[in-house]
Amino acid sequence: MDPKQIAKQMIVFNKTAFDNNFSAMQALHEQTERLVNKFWEKSPMFPEEGKKAISEWMKSYKKGSDDLKNAVDENFKKVEDFFNESK
């Protein structure tokens, strides 16, 4: 079998594995975020500044997660383009 074909298949496999794991991680984060939000809404003891801090933390996490996904997708695209150009 052609080594380039093997490399392409490995790239596709790794991209699929990353996408599936990232989707699972994102679903877990969304579920946790909903749970934490419900908890903080009903907690009279927790100060408003703390609620704002956690909200900002969740927004930062979401932005970082989206940035990671975009960077990985771009790099997979670059590798795929490299193998497609070297035919």
C-alpha cells in the first residue's frame, strides 16, 4: 500500500477521533454549565460578584475551547492539503 495513502487514512482517523472526543467534552461542559447555573441561581449565600466571576470563567473557557477547535481544524486542513498537493 502507498505510504501517502496510509498517512491520509491516519489523518482522517485522528481527525475523526478528535472531533468525537471534542464533541463529548463540549457536551459535558454544557451539561455542567447548566447544572452550575441552576445551583448558583438558587443559592442565596453566594455573592453576586462570585456569580459574575464564574460566568466570566465559563465564557473564557468557551472561547478557549472554540479557539482550540479552530486551530486544530486549520492544522488538519493544512496537513490534508499537503498530502493532496504531493500527488
